[in-house]
Amino acid sequence: MRRTKSTLTTVVFGLAGAAFPERTIAYANRLLLAGYDNPEDLEPSEWYVSLTRWVSLLVAAGALLEFLVDRRDSRAEKRARTDPADDE
């Protein structure tokens, strides 16, 4: 269950990064450029904003795919354990 929560959290953050790439970049700047005098004065290039949006979408899609595969595998394992045909 813990793995599922972290996967779904990754999906949510990926979608948020895709929806709000400028805010994602600003947040990362505050974290990564904490030692600089004026990191808020930095303006990202348009290609960087687009790249952030696409990378965030790929992260969300990958995490969602991992969630779906894990869920399918756990259902198959559950079916295999409860299948009466295997007992014969």
C-alpha cells in the first residue's frame, strides 16, 4: 500500500508540474539557488518552460503506468492464490 501511495503522489506532482511549469521552476529555483542574492529575478527561457511541462507529463505517465501494472500483477497473484483449479 505504501508503494501505491508514493506512486500516486508522483502522478499528482507530475500533473501539477505539467499544469503549472512556471511555478514548478520558481519553486526549484528557491530550493536550488538559495545561496544566490536574487534568484527570483531569473526568468526561464520559453523552451525550458516547455521542457518542464513535457518532463512533468512523462513523469506522471510513467508513474501511472507503474501503478496500473502493479495493480494488474497483484490481481493476477490474488487470482492465482484463490483459483480452485490449481489445487487438483
